[in-house]
Amino acid sequence: MMTLRSFAVALAALVFYGFGAVGGMAASPSGRFCGEMISSGDYQDVETFFNVDRDGHVAGSYELDEPAGRVEGTLTEKDGAGTSRTLVWTDKYGTGLLDLKFSDDFKEFKGRWGGSTNGRFDAASHSWNGIRCTGIAD
């Protein structure tokens, strides 16, 4: 009888904690986001990739195809927590800030980015948005 009781407790714990872990993993900015941003004076399709380290800091990369060619860049967290983050972007054009606000479920984000002049960050004034990509390659 004790074995059956132990099994029931273990099963209950697995169900309870298992579902919690799955929900917790989904509630993270980690992943691939498809969207658009203003670049070269027009809207461009952009793929943004985010990772979260064990301290909760967000980093990543992005790729977009402009009329002049492909642009690849990196993202490093400057500050923020939860659904609001400020990242530093770096690519062939230079560096600047990206201010992001994720939805509560981390399925999408809305952001604004700006460049830098003489080592000082400009105001974030250009849009950069994304939603989790769906499809076979995800």
C-alpha cells in the first residue's frame, strides 16, 4: 500500500511541477522573432534572435536584408528586467540602443531603436517589432 501511495505522490508532483516548468520555459524572451524595423528610411523585414543567460540577462542577434545587402548584428543587454529591456545593438553601421517591451507572454515585442553620435547614444526613434516566428524551421 505504501508503494501505491508513493507512486501517487510522485505522479502528482510530476504533473504539478512538470506543467509549471513547461509554462515557465514558455514565458521567456528566448527564441526567434519575425518582424520589421525602419532601416535605410523604409520598413525592412528582420529576424531577431534572443537568448537568456542564467542570470536573466538577454542577448542575441538579428538579420535583415536591405537593398544594399544583408545586415547582421548583435544585441547585448544594457539594463532592464521582466518584459522591459534596453539592449545595445551593433552592426556594420555602428551601435545604438534598442528599447523593447515584450508582451506578458513573451510572444511579441514592440521596440524603438536609435544610433549613436560621437560615442553618445541618440534617442530611440525608429520602430523595431517582432512576433514569434512559426513554421517548420522553428
